[in-house]
Amino acid sequence: MTRRPRLSVFIVPSDGARPVRFHLPRAVVPAVVVAAALTLTTLTAFVCDYVRVRRLAASPAMLERQLAEQQGLAASLQTRIGEIRLEMGSWRDLHAKIWEPFGPDAGRVQKTRGIGGAGAAAPFEHGGVRQSPLEELERLAETVDEADQNLRALERLMEHAGKALALMPSRWPVRGAVNSEFGHRPSPWEEGTEFHPGLDIAADPGTPVHAPAPSSVVFAGRQPDFGLTVVLLHGHDIRSIYGHLSKVLVSAGQTVGRGQLIALTGNTGKSTGPHLHYEILVKGQPVNPRAYLWE
């Protein structure tokens, strides 16, 4: 009968007593080694933790200093988060001003709960309960989400409005001083006042007149009061009139681009001297051209 291989372990007492012998199957040896290694590792970690705790316990000043540093960092982070949140909250007012000309429903962004109640240096909630940094971060995330929705809505508006604004007569047809503004003025022809439906812009004879926006020519010829005249249609029922010209360089039915040369200034028609009469009509009614002149 063949014996299974075994491992013999001898324990020899230091007092000279009889040695003790153990017989272990070889298959058990790896398990014994692993168990011994785990036991040694655990004891080592326990000893290290014990030494570190004893060291901190022996030095309370060090522990207090570390705690104070951690608390200071947390408070600084919380205050900074509150400042950023309040700053982003102020964007709501700016956003409202941008949307105001388009009406209350233009943005179509749902309102969220208010930001108020916290100052930058004292981020407290109602009742004087200080918010934790995690709660401040959650509220900051809400503010960021709201600002993101507002900016995306504004981007959509600008995309559509930009196309419409590009058609508006926003450019000065000529550069010069304004001799007569839009509105009532003393009549240059008789006593009393009269309503002036446009701007009289000073210009030497032969000064180039440029189209203020893409448009089509609906009239190019002579008119009793304005002499040589050009009328442009800009879309959205907006027309512009150019009077007292010395030369017309376009014809009815022609399409012109923004900045294109359309005529030369002069002194034709009912005029006291060389200038350009510039007028804008919206649905047939004269409006102040200065409301459209941006550049």
C-alpha cells in the first residue's frame, strides 16, 4: 500500500522538553500558508491603524487643526457655490429684458422657483438653516439647467429674427447731417408748421445712395414733390422712399442687394437745396426712420 506524501512539522521547546511532531498532508500546506499571510496582513493593518490613532490621540491640536482646515474648505466651497448661483440667478432679469420686446409668451420657457433668500457671504435658507454644500450644488445645477433652457430659446429666436432683421432697412442710405427730423416742423414754404414724414439728410449733389437692405424696386421715376424718386419694397409691407435725386440707377421690378448703389443725390422736385429725403412706410404709414437705422 502506497503512503500519501505528508509534511512533518517539529516544534522543539526551548526548555529541553520533548519535541512535538505534526504530520500534515501536502494538499493542506498552501491553505495554511495563505491563512498565515492573511493573518499577518490583518495584524499589520491593525497595528498601523492603532499607531495612527494613538498618534492623533496624543496630539489633539493636530486633530483640531485638520478638522478646522476641512471645515474652512467646506465653508469656502459653499460660499463660492452660493455666489455663482446668485450671479446666474441675475441672468434671469437680463433674459427677461431681452424677451420683453417680443411679448411675454415669446420665450415659452417655464418659470422655476426663485433663487432669493441667500446672500453671497451668508448662504442660508428660510428659517436660518444653513444649506449643505451638496444642497447648494443641487440648487446651482437647477439654475444652470434653467439658464441653458433660456439660452437655447433665445438662440432659436435669434435664428428666426436674424432672417427678418436682415430684410430691415437698417443702414443709412447716405452719410450726412440731418437737416430736418421726422415729425412736425416749421414749414419752409409758408407760415405755420407741417408734418415731415421722413429725414432730410444733407448731401452734395451726386452723392451715392445705397440700398439699406435687400429689396425690390417698385418705383423709379419722377414724382411732383420729390422729383426723381426711388421706392423700395423690403418685405413685411415695409417700403423706403428716396427723393430729390439727380440720377436714378435702377428700374422698377429690379432686385437690389444690401448696400447696392441705386441713385445719386440732387435737388429735384420741391426742395430748398441739395439733400436726400429718406422715408420709411410700414403698411402705408410713415414711421421715424431712426428707429430702423442701426449702422
